[in-house]
Amino acid sequence: MAGSSPGENLDAIRHDAYNSGDRKITEKLHSEGSQTARERIISLLDSDTFVEIDALINHRSYDYNLHLHKPFGDGVVAGHGMLNGRRIVCFSQDKSVFSGSIGEMHGKKIVKILEFAEKSLLPIIAIWDGVGQRVEEGVSSLGPSGDVLNIIAACSGRVPIISVVLGNVVGASALAIGLSDFTIFEASYGRLLLSESSPDNPAHHSQETGSTNFHKNGGGIACLFAEDEHIALDMVSEIISFFPDNMDSVPEIKKNGDIWNRKCESISEIVPNDPEKTYDVREIIFEITDNESFLELFPNHASNIVIGLGRLDGHSVGIVANQASVMNGFLDIDAAVKAARFIRTCDCFNIPLLTFVDVPGFLPEVTQEWSGLIRQGAKLFFAYSEATVPKLSVVIGKAYGEAYLAMCSKHLGSDYNIAWPSSKIIVSSGKDIINIANKKEMPTHEKNIFTQGDILKDYSEKFEDPFVLAKNGLLDDVIEPLQTREYLIRALRPLLSKKEWTPPKKHDNIPL
């Protein structure tokens, strides 16, 4: 502008950069109670801490008349700032610029900020609201999309990665979300799928595909669902509070005044005396962990196993528990994979593992075997075995056969294993014991003398009593349920300095 000072020109450019999106789309977002990409980042971070990068870049494509529309930022806002006093790296796709699609410069900008996160070892918060690659730029947009996936994979296990789905997300962006440690899904407008609808694939034409209900009932991608984007961003703060900045640090200790040796008086009211009756294991978790500290993840997916984050005396712990009220607590494919993924995530970031065991076995179904239960179940064994963080487990009910082994038994390197007096740890179920006892190899006179009740009682006294395992060194202690919190915290304190040597190798080969 003629006669304008350099400062005035800069102010005008910055104004355009901060308001680069389509006004109609921006107005529509505001009318729906949503925010722009920049507003989302400002809402997430502590006040006046956001440092932006590449605010003035724009695309360099001339095809399809794109040169007539070159908005600053190219559809993504990126930078770093403070979240509850901690430095984090973040980016947010801008739906009002080319529908938030990944073009050449858009992709390079994301790669740049993720490389910064990798070098500085800071957590990554990714806010997704875009429709995949920008088709108008052709192959030029495809390469940077691959670069985004590559750098996210490089960051995996080095820094926590949390994705937030706040709109329609398709294609490469969906794959990037699949590489994240945790994904939060906004229920009203969130939609996530890999392949958009096409005439050749009519099944994808349903609006239900990729919706909230779709991901609640299957997929295992979204760990939490939020009623609106403000709650979704609050959930980011809650999850990240349990994690350290990177693989070389430990989570912050956050005590809330709960007494460390508090007696868990209400456990006796939660667990029924009749082993055939079920209960909600989450009530036990709430009772044992610090007050109001437990955050359940993936509550609707594979609900026969419960996973989540909590605290013991202010220390972050990852919790895995069999849910007796769903499928009687049997382990199936989805439960094994759900738990294994979470165990490995906790191990990456030095978060101790706490396991509550009440499992009658792996689900005995032909469909499960056909779908790969052996391979998928092996992931759970593998995850516990390779984990080097402190591992504590409590047998609170049934612990049968190979499923008992899979749930962080002493044989998988667990550091501290205890059981309640009422627990039953046996190689197989009572039905199997009767079948074995009635085999023709048993002398006829013994079959007549011993009833099924006699056989089970004899077996119980010899093998399933937890005191028998404690005598053989397979349990560290047998305790009263009300003492569980105190004993776990006592055991955790020295284990926080645990260092475990592992033999050198390129990497493990988990049965994927």
C-alpha cells in the first residue's frame, strides 16, 4: 500500500494471516458452537503462551485456479505453548481453508512442527478437522502426507501423541490418527474414516460410517468421547497430566490429600460372597486409587476388560482389570489387543502397571479361534513380558489357566503379586477337573467312592487355595481386601527406581 509504513504493512499481513479462512465457513462454525483452528489452540493452551510457526506460508500450486486463492497458513495453525505449565507442541487443521485438506505446504508445516517435537522431546497435541489429501494439488500433496505419517511414527514411543477429532477426517489424516497414542472424539461433528464414499463402494455412502456411534461400537480407535469440542480439549489436559514429557522422564507426582494407608472398607460390599454373582470392577479401582483420580479409556470397546489411568499416593499408574460383569470376565481378541496396546504405551513412558485379575480363561468359541485368538492373545503375553516398568498385580477372584498367566503373573516378570483369601488360582475350571477325574484310567472303585464334590474339594485344598501358591513363592502375599491400597503403595515406592536390563537387539517382534 502506497505511503504505508513497514509496520503498518506487517500489521495488515498479520491480520490477514490470523483471519485467512472462508468467512461463511467461519460463521457457520461459530453458529454451531465450534471454534476456528486458531481459537481451538488458544482455548487449549495457557494464556499468552502460544508461539506460532509458518503463519505466513501459502501454497504454490497454479492448477485449477488455486493461484487466485492463496490464504496465509495454508489451512493449518501450528506451534508450541504451555499447557498447565508444561511446554507442548500442537497443530490444528483449519476447516475454513480448502476444507482442512493436506496440501504440499500444509503437510510440510505439520512435519516441521513434529520434527521440533522430536528434537525437543515434547508432547504432541494434534487437532484434526480435514478431508485428507488436497486433490487439486495432485501428487504434490501425496508426498507430504506420507512425510507426516513417517514423522509421527518416528515420534511414537519418544513423546506422547494425543489426537483430537473435531470434524470430518478422511484419508491420510485418519491414518495419522491411527498412529497416535490416544484419540479423543467429539461426538456432535466428529467423523473418522479411511476411505470416503464412492459409486464403486456403496456401503460407504451411509452417514453412519465413521460417526460417533460407529466408533463407540467398534474400531478401537477413539479412547474418549466428548459432548463438544470444549470438553474434548479439557480431556487432553486430563490425559496429558498422567504422562511425562518424553520417554526419558517420569510423570509428575500429584497428591490430592488422600491418605496413603487408607483402609478400603467398602470393598467387602462391592464383591459378592457368591462367586457366581458379578460386580463392577471399576468400583474396586475407584476405592483403591487416589480419590477421583481414575480415568477410564475405551469404556465402550471390549468392555470385558477395563483399562485406564489413575494414581496411587500421587504417582501415575496404568490400570488393567478383568470386568466380571461382562462376558464373565473372559478374555477375547478385542480385550487382549486393547490391553496389550495400553500396556506398551505405559511402558514407553515409565508409567507403572497395576493389574486386577478375575479371569476364567480365554473365550472358548470357534469364531474366536478362527479369527486368530492364539496370535492376538499372544500380544497380551508379549506386552506384559517385555514391559520393564514396575508391574503389580492383585488376584481378586478367579485366575484360571493360561488366562491367569496372561494377566501379569509372576511368570511374566511381575514385581509384586498378591491375592485376596477368597481368590481361586487353578490350572483349569472345575468342569475340566471332573472330566479328568472321571477318565477311564482312574480305578473303578475310586470312581464309586469319590463324588464330584469330593473331587473338587480335594483339588481345591491341594491347588487352588492362594496360600498354597504363596507357600511355593508364586504369590508374594495373601492380604485382606481392605488392606489392598496400603500394600500396593508400600510395594510401589521402592519399585519407582526400578531399572531392568534387556539384551541388545534391534527391536522386538510382537505378533501383529
